[in-house]
Amino acid sequence: MYGAVSKAGIHEDLKGMKDIGLGGCYLMPIRGVSDKPEFNGDATQLSPKFWEMVDYSFSQADSLGLDMGIHICDGFALAGAPCISPAESMQKVVWSDTIISVNSSSSDHIKLVRPEAYMGYYEDIAAFALPVKYDTTKVKPVVVSHSDNLVVNPNGSFNASKSCWIEYNLGRKVTLRSIDIIPSGNNIQCQRVKVMVSDDGNEFKLASQLQPARQGWQSTGYGFTYAISPVSAKFVRLEWSPDGTEPGSEDLDAAKWKPNFKLKSVNFGLSPVISQWRGKAGFTWLVAPETTKDEVPDGDCIKKSDIIRLKLNNGRVVGKLPNGTWRILRMGHTSTRQMNATAGGGKGLEVDEFSSSAVNKLLDNWYSLFLSRSHSSVVKYLHVDSWECGTQNWGYQFAKEFKSRRGYNLIDWLPVMAGISLESAAQSERVLRDIRSTQNDLVNEIFFKTVEKYAHQHGRKISHESIAPTFVADGLEHYKYSDVPMGEFWLNLPTHDKPSDMLDAISGAHIYGKPIVQAEGFTEVRGVWNETPAMIKPLLDHNFALGMNKLFFHVNTHNPWTDRKPGMTLDGIGLFFQRDNTWYHESGALVDYINRCQKMLQSGTPVVDIAVFTGEEMPSRSFTPDRLVDILPGLFGNELVESECRRLENKNQPLEESPVGVVHASGIMNLNDWINPLHGYHYDSMNSDALLNAKIVDGRIVMPGGISYGILVMPGKTKMTPSFSGYSKVIADRIKKLRRSGVTVIDVPYTDDTFKSAGIPRDIVVPNGIAFNHVKAKSGDDIYFLSNQFARIMTFNAIMRQADITGCMLYDAQKDIYFSPSSCSMDNGFANVEITLPSHGSVFVIFPHRVQSTTLSKLPVYDKVVNVNGDWQLTFDATGINVNTNLPNDWSISDNAKIRYYSGSAEYSTHLRCDILKGQNATLSLGKVCDIAHVFVNDVDCGVAWTSPYEVDVTKALRKGDNFIKIIVTNTWANALRGNDIGNPPFSGIWTNAPYRMKDDKLLNAGLIGPVELKY
């Protein structure tokens, strides 16, 4: 961070990773020295000092056996560099728009205004003279009145928190054909207004109820233009109510926030325009209904035959136009101005994703430099991380590429990119969709394919995160060019969580035959240092159940100082999974659990019964489960269907605060609310590319990696396909072939609760709150992962779709033991297994299809329980304070401030006598622990208790007679940071740049609460 790097810190960081069992990291320098000079950084990216530190990092990683990945550029978002010129950067279409009247005395050489030119760079594409049929100026209305609760800000913008209205006077009676809404900030509510019109200012009628387009978190910086059916008006009233607003999702991001009305300005248009043309022309990620004939009648559209293509010489029109009034468009392209914003010394313009030479230049001037260093063999990955650079709708040879793919000349239709409807609204919409499809083709076939080729030529693998919802593209297709598809999920932050990112990566991996599904996990924006391994386990397990099988912790921030703790962070972002977090050095048990789970989940091919077609709209994404309720109501069941109806109704717009200081809609789409939503079935999303190229074998759709689907769901019209009226011929023909081949195709609401009638019964039957995953191992074994998402013990019978098995065994990845279930029976192709899971516990159920040699442990049966709550010696590691105590012992209520505000490790020790027999199983149960306990018996390491049920096996260490018990308990940083903030630090050296704390002043429970019991 900020160029603040030290060799001592690097050594401690990497050694810490190795010590807890991590396999490596992605190395990403973030921000520059000048961004925060107070940190005294001197390792500016690409400087000699920077390379010295990179060399040392590589050397240390090599000596420790750690792998590394390097990001495609400086920072983490996304692909820019100083070497990229404006001509080599992401491009957008720009134009100047001039109305001229030509008569016999007019000049032969009209001078046209040059459009926007970033850093002086601009290139012409074409110029046009269009006949003027309507007034193209925008009416700047005058506010004549508004509701009392509407606040008018000094800059002229408006905001309100309750229903409001604004009345405008247009100055004269006009025919309105469009309305431009320019939000104040990132606001969805001003896009939901009723447009009421009047000729006299007294009697108003409804002209249009605006509905916001689906839009992502970066769909800002442009206004939103709505075409409306032509209507006469002198006065316009905009009326807004929060009632009926959606509670927010990744494709309606601004709806996640408190429903406040925030409007910067509004313009009214008198000429026909394509509705939401900025998104449809690929300037931003957006999906909106197609413009209708009512909004733009065919007779209002400009005929191509009436357009004159102009020749320019140094910005002047060559020749004279016919007499009349003309609208002159000078259209060209310039840089989007986007940069890799999180970079430092390597900051520069984002590369033209449509130019392989520019992409290679970027890679040569960043990634290749790392590969040329000594010990660069540690670099195993080229990584493309967070897509935060928007999109581009022009680039290298875009028109040529368009023609080769779409079969006609884009230049003839270029004015549609300025929102002008040519020939008809339907034909203009078709051209705009072709533009977006070409954007998708080029970002995949040029950018991602070039990056993949570069990585493979250098013997490295390529990983990348989701391209949506920022770049106009198919959210699945780019994973075709990734060795390791990657999503991300967030902790304690519904507004920033990425459920669609995860499902894009999972489905993308499955349909393109990629065995590893990777995720950036537990990202936070306002971490408050109360996070523990137990806290993150249910979220981890849920993502394992969804299909993730490889985790990258976010984030391990380099702390250059060895005398400041917890130290440097990513400006308070992330889990703080780094060496100076209190419990980091005890988190090896968590890492071991993760590695064991990943090994099991990577051992074969996921079993997924259902594929859901994402449609032919562009952009597109995977379906989150809420979007399938309408097409599969029977599988979801009445309870979920009704719950989803209530969520979408969003009555009274309930709010919640999470994390601290972030207030948002409580009904935001959250995958944690959709545990096993199809009640025993898994689904993947499938795009056109995969659907058209898959094999059909024995009535199933078979993908390159071996996953096959027996059910294909065709949802038709959805929020992301709002103008669906039928499939293209190529898709329709494919569906017919699938049906003839025995694939069950669902294209109307399915009301049965299973697909048993199609020969596909439920894969599993489990109670609510149990998440599952199913993998068919290469060995032939069937492996089910079950996760209890409830904070209570669950005992149940799991019924799984299994036949021809040789037995059943369970595997506890936390304890690393295989054991037999208490009961397992077979009945007509189904196995019935009794399962007991602790709070947030998990287990693997394994059905061997061959003779097994695995040794199964016997679950212990206890005869005695001995209470160990009295006479403990307690020593605090960081302060040396030593006290005698009984249990329960909670540091946070101590009279001694050095104990009350203590964060870190402390050692409890005592002696215990028992009459255990040789070979008798024994377990030490710790009761409530705040937050991690490392247990030693007679100086034998018996393991770490980090999650429920907080117990360890002490059989190997316990002996008859006297036993010395030592329990090292570690809490979080929360209490010490609170004490430090108010002038009561428990010890010196406490410092961090992470600014957020828990909301109230209450301290967290800390220490060994108990009861501690020996069971044998």
C-alpha cells in the first residue's frame, strides 16, 4: 500500500502464510507514494526500489515453496499502464451535433465543431447530414411549483425522502417525445417518476410511468433517456413515491439504498429518440425494453436514403449541401479516459480491449517485467481482477470487425449510436443489439483470448473475475478463456455482495469445462475487527455448496512495520486476514479445513441436473434463484414463492444497517436467504454459445468437462430480457433438436415439485437450512457436502439419489476423520442416512462404488464427564499479567483496564486428575470460547478449537493420574482498538489505518467462558 514496503515485513508476511498452510498469494501493489505521503513509502511502482522488493518477495516465496500470481497491471482494477497512449486506450464514440440552414448564399465549406478529444486525441469515423423533421433542441423547463417536502439544493438539484412532485412550465405548448433524467449521484428513484402532462396547468393526465433500466454499480455518468408516446403539453409534473420500488440487486444496484429521490436535472425532447439509447449503444452496462412503435412511429424515423454522407477536409464539409435545414453529425472516437484507478506508479489509460497489439504492449510493459526477474518461477498465474473501468463501444477496427460478424456495414447506421432512429424503431434496436453483441465478441476474442495466449506462452495459468455488470458483455462467455474462473463474495455487506459474480463464475466454469471454481472471499468495506473464523464458516460453507472449490482470502495486506499492530490494511477493506491479526497464527486449523474441503470438492465433476438459458439479450448474466421463481414455482414451493412476493412488494421499504454506518434496503437479493432453494436440485446458467456447442448424449446436454443436464429451462421474458417475444431461428432450431433427443425443456411455469416425471427425481432431500453440493469423483464415488446454515444442532435423515453402492461413510473435514453413519439404508435407488451436525457444522457423505480401504473411526461413547472449571492460572501474552481465576472468565468485564481492553492471546493452565484407561477415547469440550482456543495436554498439541462444538480429541495425550492442561485463548482486536481509541491501550504499539469500529461502546466477550469438561 502506498509504496510502503519493507523486507522484514515481506519475510514475516510470507512466512506467516506458509506457517498456516496457505499455498501462496496474488501480489498486487495498490495506490502510490504520493496518495498517502504520511506513510513514507519509497517503493514507487516500476522504480528500482520497487523491483528490489519484488525480487526479495520472489526469493522468499521460492524458499518457502509459495506460489504467486501477478495482476495484469498495477493496482487491482483493471488493465491500464503509462505506456498506453490515448489512441491505444479504451474508445468511445463521440460526435458534434449542429443544425444548419442551407440556401443559395451559404458557404461551400462548412466548418464543423470537433467532438470531444481526450488529451487532443480524436479520430473521425464519418459525418452525416440528416434532414430535420422535428425540433432537436431540448426544452429547458422552468420549475413553477413543487411539494413542500422537496428540498431544492443550492446547485439546483432536488431531493426528498417522502412522496413528492415537481411542476414545470415548458414556456409553450409542444409535443413531447422524450425525457432525459439526470440523477444526482447514483439514484434509481428519480428514474421511477410518473410523467403527468397538462395544457393549462390545472388538469393533468398520465403520459408515462417511467421504469428504470437494469443497471450496474458503474452505470453512472450518463443520463437516462426515455422515449414516450408523443403527447401535447405546456406543463409537466413529475410525481414520485417510494411505494413499489424494488429492494435492489446487482442489476438494479442503486435500488439497494434508502429510497430517496435525488434529481440533478431534467430535459424534455421534441424529436424522436431511441429509449435508453446510451446503454443500447454500449456506452454503459444497461438493459431496457426496446423502443415501441407507439413511442417512435415508423413515420417519425429518418430514412437512410434521405441521409447524405459527408466528406470532410480538416473538419470542413467538402461540397455544398442541398438547400434546407440539416442536422450535421460529425462522428468519431476518443479515449474513454478510464484508468487503472487503484494504481500508483503504473497508473495509465485503460487498454483498448479490442486491440491485441495494445493488450500485448500492456503485458510486455508490466507482467513480462515480473517474469524477467530472478526467482520468477514462483509466478504461476496471470490474474485479471476487478472490472472497474466501465465499457467501450469503439476500438481498433471496430467497424471492420462488426461487418465481418454481422454481415452489413455499421457506418450506414452509425447515427443510431447517437440515439437517432433510422428506418424504424425495430430496425434501429436490431442494429444497436448487433453493436452490443460485437462488443461482447471482441472483448472475448481479442482481450481475453490474447491474455490467455500470453499467459500460456509463458507457461502460466490465467484467472479472472467477472466482467459484469460494467462491461457490455455476456457474463459467462469470458470464462471460456480462463483456466481458473473466479467470482467473489462479501462478508457483512449486502450492498456490495456479488451473488451474480459467484454464479457467473460457477456456471461459466461448468459450461466451459473448467474444473476449478475460485473465489475472492470475505471482502468487507468496513471491517470492525470483530471477525472470527467461526463467524465466516457458514458463509464459506454456503459457497462450497454453491460450487466454489478454491478460496482466496481477501485480504492479506503487507504491513511494513514490525512494531505497529494490527498495522496497515487496504484502507479498512477486507477480512484483515494478515499476520498481525490476533488470531491469524492460530488460523491454520481453519485453513486445514478449507484445504480438506477443496480436495474433496475438486476430486471430480459436479452433479447439476438443470441448465437455465440466459437468453439472447446483451449484456447478460447468470440467473440468481429469485429470478426463477416465476418459471419453476413448483420446485420452490409455496413458502418461497410467497416470501419472494413479499420481498419484491417491499412494503414500507424496510431498512437495515450493516455494516456500521451503512443503511440500505433490508430486502436486497441475498444468496444467504436462498439455501437449497430448488429443494434437492442444482442449476447452472447457460448462454447461447454453450447451448449451441454442447453435445447431446442419451437425452442430456453434455458439456466439455463432463457435466450434463437433463433439464433445460427457457425462462423467456425476464427482467434481463424485457422485450422477449421469441427466440432467434438458430436457438429455436436447437431447442427442437434437444426435445427430439430426449432433453426435457421447460418453457412455461412448471408447477410440479420434482422432475420425477422426467426421470430425474431430487438429488437429495434434506430439511430447510441444509445446503448441499454433489460431486461425482473420478474414482466413481459419489460425494455429497452438507452444511448446516443454522446456529443450532441439526439431526435429520438425508435421502440421496444413489444406487449400486457398496456402503456409506462420513468425513468430518474439521476433525479430519472418516466414520460410519449411525444408520444408512437403501430403498429403490435412494440412500437414507442419519446425520447430526453441530451449529454451522458440515460433513461429507461418501458413497463408494468400489471396495474401500479407508479406515473408519468409531465415534466415542463417553462414560464420564469431569468438570474443569476451577483453579486456572491465566497469563496474558502481550502484557505478562498473571492472575488466578475460575470459569467462566470474561476479560471484557474485568476491573483491570489492561485486561478489560486486552486483545491477543492468553494462556490458561491447570492440573486435572482422571482415572482414564489406556486406549480409552477422551474429548476436552471447552464450552463457549471467545474466540479461538489452542489446547495442549501434558505439552502435547491436541489441536485448535475454532468453531462449534469447540472441542478437541485429547486421547493421545491424556493419561491416568495427573494431567497438565494448557489452553491458549485468542480474541479479536476489537476491544484493544476500543481501549486505544479512548486512551486506555492495554499495551503499546497499537496502530492501524483501518478507521471503522463497532457501532456501540460495548466490548466483546473475551476469554474462556466454558464450561470446560473432560469426556471419556
